[in-house]
Amino acid sequence: MSSTIAELSLSPAYRLAQRTTAYWLERGQAGARQAAFAARSALASLDATERSRLARWLAWLVVAAQSRGEESPLGRVRRLDITLHQAMEDALARLPADMLRTPRQFQRRSA
């Protein structure tokens, strides 16, 4: 069996928190207050292990956004929940070192 956790073994509270957080991130500015309230409510029911899993998932979303040249969700997560933001920064620090570098196709070359 792989070292990843199958979605079926994740708690319903974690799945709800992940879905509401993803929905909030996708909403952008339109309807962000209502989605933020739902995300905060879902985050409140997570234990420490589930919060660290969610922070790791968000850290990978930061890497994905940077690789696509999109806006990072770091600032938005900071406004949503400061402790989740801190956990996400800790998770980013534990990622492999080359994950946060600029991808080769986005690097500028000098003359």
C-alpha cells in the first residue's frame, strides 16, 4: 500500500473542510464572505492532525499556483485563519527545496 492516505480513510470533517476551503479559494471576491464563513466553520471541527494535513495540501496548492504563474493563496489563507497560514508556511518549509524555485520555462535569460 502506498504511503498516501486514501480519501475514503479521511474523516468527514476533513473532507468537508477541504471542500469548503477549495470552494472559498475558487470563489475569488464574489461571495467570498459567505464562503469564508463556511470555511471557518468547517476548519473549527478539525483536530491538529487534520489541520496539518490541510496545511500540507494548501502548501502544494501554493507550489501549483507558482508553477502556473498564478496568484498564491498565501495572503487569502492568512486572512481566513492565521494559525492555518502558519501551519501552511511550516509545510512549505518542509517541501523539497527545488519545489519553490521558478520553473525553467518562466526563468528569464539575459543577453
